Amino acid sequence: MPPPPPTGEPKRRRLLSLPAVCPCEGIAPAPLLASLLSLAADLASRGAGDAAGTFPVLRRGARQAVRIAGLLLAFLEEIHDAAALAPALPPASAVLALTELHVAMQKLRFLLTDCARRGARLWVLVNASLAASELRVVLGSVAAAMDALPKGVVDASVEAGELARLVSEHAWRVPVRPDACDERAARTVRSILEQFKSGVSPDAEDARRVLEHIGVRSWSDCSEEIAFLEDELRTRTDGTGDDSSSSDAVLINSLIAFLVYCRVVLFDQIDVANPKPDAAAARPASCPDWIRPDALQCPITLDLMTDPVTVSTGQTYDRASITRWMKAGCRTCPVTGERLRTVDVVPNAALRGIIERLLLSNGVSLPDAGAGSSGHRHGALGDAPAALFGRAATGAARLAVAYIVAQISTGSTADRRRATCEARKLCKHSAFYRGCLVDANAVPWLLCLLSSTDASVQENAVASLLNLSKHPRGREALFEAGGVGLVVDVINVGARAEARQNAAAVLFYLSSDAEHAEEIGRIPESIPTLVQLIRDGAHRGRKNAMVSLYGLLQCASNHGKAVAAGAVAALAALLSVGRDRDGDLAGDAVALLARLAEHPAGAQAVLARPGLVARVVEVLAASASRSGKDHCVALLVSLCRHGGEKVVALLGRMPGLMASLYTLVADGSPQTCKRARALLNMIHRHYEISDTPAAPAPASEAGERVVRVL
């Protein structure tokens, strides 16, 4: 099977892989020696401080490597000083040996970086034998390069000769193997994974000793390890499909589940201020001084970019946002207003790297680039194929979820606050954990917490139910438990705005089925509550309420209820000038009005609203979105169908409408073109029958061609 085509984005380096770059052929000795000095100084400096804290795994071997780097630095300084006194060029054989030494030192830097990397400690522990083997090979390469140096270089001074001998001897003879404590901790991890396969909870002290050995001492440390492993999982399952990648993925999933279990069971305190479960919530406030925080935000959504891409004008946006912009028919750059020469986008790997480092430093995993549009990519634990879940991962996940549900059902307020936070975090991006929580009967207990007097508990419970409502069994469980009324109550009287907004979004997922939409509509407060949120809520609350109401309107019996609740007046207010600067809510409002106008009662309510039809015509002329224009035309067609000749005559007299319709017939999408053509025919027939002056002539050649066709 041929490899997948390149995506234009550089692949991340796998941990414990050592991709050194050989210096260019013909490099001058001076810059090569300067680069070697820099490398050796960097490696020698890694021995400062607590070695156990710097290298929690493979401590003895890492200490020996750092010591050798210190000797090598002293040797290179002697060569540099001797060359400054007698600047004779080293022979070609010396340049070749120094080049090999440079390559070996690059690999040594990669290896020591991986062994000391925060977040990667558990993965290095279970691969301690591989790390020791790689270190043994790299040190052998250093020794071989030192032995290959010409005598004239080694004997540049007495000190240089002695240092060269010490480096060679130490590099050849140093014993490199996993420490006994590393092997013991790794055996414990394997034993715990075997217990997970049998559905048995491991001894908490065993798990705690493993975490203590690798320096994971808090909830945030555990989250950092999980974030790294999720990122490593994406790297190793990036469309390769080979057996080794699948085997690695099963092991990584098992380790993630082990860490999730430890985080849930062992740590009583969430030591992160205002923890948020997703990457988008991590604000770029702590980015480097040389980066403006707003440079990491998408200009369209103002959220932190998780997959930055650059368009033809040179501006950078989040991939999902600019894709939605283009799919809506917009062919201009949102920032500059220039016309886009192409719809192709280029991944901004440099900016993504900055964002990734920022998030990982806070224990948050960056979502995979293109995960929403590339079918061969797999996300974190819950998005991978079922074949990549071993019995250990499944058993650990079920035990962790059972503990969470027990804390939710019988724990104190503090226990419930922590348990609901964990549930919210786990099921945010993981369909696997959603299924586990539903199977563990978490939905009824979360519904009970919607009436909690603790604002954090209520908010986390609503957010968890929102994520669980994305799962088919989660929606069924919510209906079976009679939870719709409780969700509606939260929209009305939720303690925090975020809880009210998320509760509205729950109704959107629940209304995806027509029968469920009808059942929700039978609750007297459901539709009036959504209309009230559209009228008085914040931006996100209004948007969630509108999409939920749109879903409920797929049931014909809900149209009259929405009209009676004042939906038309609330939506008309969103179309008023100055209420919605980005047009986002206005587009949703027109879509809802078009859905309401499909029925006579809705159409009459729209026509009865003073100035609303004229405002829709203005939106049609000003909108840059193809879908927005389509909704406007659909609304006008429904008004003519239900309102009769009076409405047709009213539209025919409106300035600017005819030009907009002619343009849509010539340049609109097939569906919009068909509707615009039908509306033009209705207007022209009205003028012909009433023998009144003809409608305004088209203002363009395209419009004249359309008239001839009509």
C-alpha cells in the first residue's frame, strides 16, 4: 500500500527517535568547532541541580552522559584556544571526525531532552530499555569519533590529550542499563495493566509509588502526562497503519487510561485555578513576551487557534473557521477584504508549534491538525478505532468511571465538584468515555445535580450532560430519566451564564430526532425559555438557543408555540441595525424566520412585524454569505406564498430587491437561483396582471440576460 501523500505540515518527532542533521559537506573548521562548543555546553549544563528531578528515569546513565559532555566541552575549549594561538587549519580527516562527533552530540541532546521531558516520564519509564540501548549506541559513536581524531589535533596541548583520552575511555566503558528502581517501577506498571484487564482495582500504594518514582505528584502533573501521551498517540497513528504503530497505540491508550485512573482515584485536589476541559479554554495570556496574545487568536472567532492555516492573502486563521467562511460562499479575506485567489490553505507550522508548547506547558493537549476533515487521522483516547483499545485501557476506564459515578452519587460537595469536573473533562472529546459514563448510569445522577446549590457542581454537571447528549445512548438515557424538564429549568434559573448556555445546547442535541423534538415541545416552558434566552442572553447563549429552536421546529406542532412565545419579535430584534456586528446572529435569525414562515401562522407573524420585511431585503443585499442569501430568499418566497398578492406587490416596490434577485439568478447556488427565479416570476406576473408600471429594470448585463431567460 503506497504511503499517504504529504499534507504540507512537518511531522512531529517521535519520542526517543534521534533525527540528527549532518553538517554540510565542505564546512569550514571554525564554524564546526563553534557549533560543537555550543552543543557540548548545552549538554554539560544539564547536570546542574537535582539529577533525580532532572532525569527521573535512567538517572545513572544520564548522569554519566552529562559528565562525558563536560569532559568533551573542556577538550573542545582546549582545541579552540590552541587554534587561536596557532591558527593552522586542521586536516580533512579532523573535519570528518568532528562532523561525526557533531552528529553524535545532536543525538545525545535529543536523548537527554526526551529523558528529562516533563509529561513524557511514564512513556520513558516503560521504554527504559530502549532509551538505555540508544544511549549506549550514541556514547559509542562519541568514543569512535574521538578515536578518529588525528594525533595533531588531540595533541594540541597536554591538557587536550589527557581530556581526549578520558572522554574516549569513559564513553567506551560506561555501563548503560536501566536502573534497578526503573525496572521495578516498570514491572509494577505492567502488573497494574494486567489487573485492569481482569477488571480488578490495583493497590493504590503501588500506583502511588510508580507516580512518585517518575515525579508525578499532583493532579496537574498527571494531566500533563496524559496530554503528552495523547499527542504522541496522534503522531504514531497518523495514517501509517503498520503493525508497530498499532501496537504502540494500544500501549499508549493503556497508559493514558492508567493515568486517568490515578488522577481520578489518587488525587483529592485539582491544583489548577479555574480548570477548563478543552484546549480552546486555554487563553494565550502566558505566551512569550515577543508574541502578542491576540496573534494566537483566530480573527474570525477570537478563540485560540488549534489548527492555524494561512490563506492566499497571508493572513492566518483557524482551519475550521476559515473553512466555514469559504463554505458559506465568501471568497474574500475576512481581515483585509481582498479577494482570495484560491481556496487552498497552507498549515502555519511555526505558529502551531508556539501554541502547542504553550498548551502542553499547562497540561493541555492540542487537538490534531485537520482532525475534523481528514478521515485517516485519529484523535486522542476516545477517537481512535476500537482495535487500538486493549483490555487494559477498557478495564481502567470503566474502573475510573465507576469511581466518578460513586463520588457523584454519595460524595460530599467537594467530592462532587471534583467528580463532575473529571466527568466533564473525560467526555469532552472522547466518545469512548461518553459510552463508559452512560453505561455506568451517570446520566440520572448528573441530572440530580442540576439543582445543586453549588454553582461549580451545577455548571460541570450541565457540561457533562451536554457532552453525553452527543452519544445516542446518552440521549436515550436522558429522556428515560425524564431530564428534559430539569434542563429547561437550568436555562431559566441556572447559577451561571455558562450553565444556561450549555443547557440550551443540550436541547439542540436532544432535538436531533423528530420524536424527541415533539416531546420537548410538549413541555410548556421549553420553547418560551429558548425565546427568552434569544431575547436576553449573551452571544453564545443566543446562538445556542437559536440552533436548539431550529431543531425543535422540525416538528410542525412546535411552530405555533414558537410564534405564541414571541420568537418573531426576538429574532427581529437581532436584525436591527447595530445589534450584531459580525452578522453571525443575524444569519441564524434569518434562517429561523425562514423556518417559521414555512407555516401560515409564522408567515403572518413576520408580515405583522413593522419593518421586518424591509430589513430582510437589506440583509439579502448586504450579506456576504451564500447560505444567508439563500435563507433570505426562502423567507421571501414563503411570505409571498402565504401572504398573497399584497406581499408580492410590496416586494416589487422595494428598492434594491430586484437587483439582488437578478444577481442571485446569475451567480447564486443552484438552490438559491431556483428560488430567486421563482420570486422574480411571481413579481413579474403580478405587474402583468395588475397592468401597473413594470418592475425596476436590472442594473447589470447579467440581469438583462436573466430577464431574457425569464
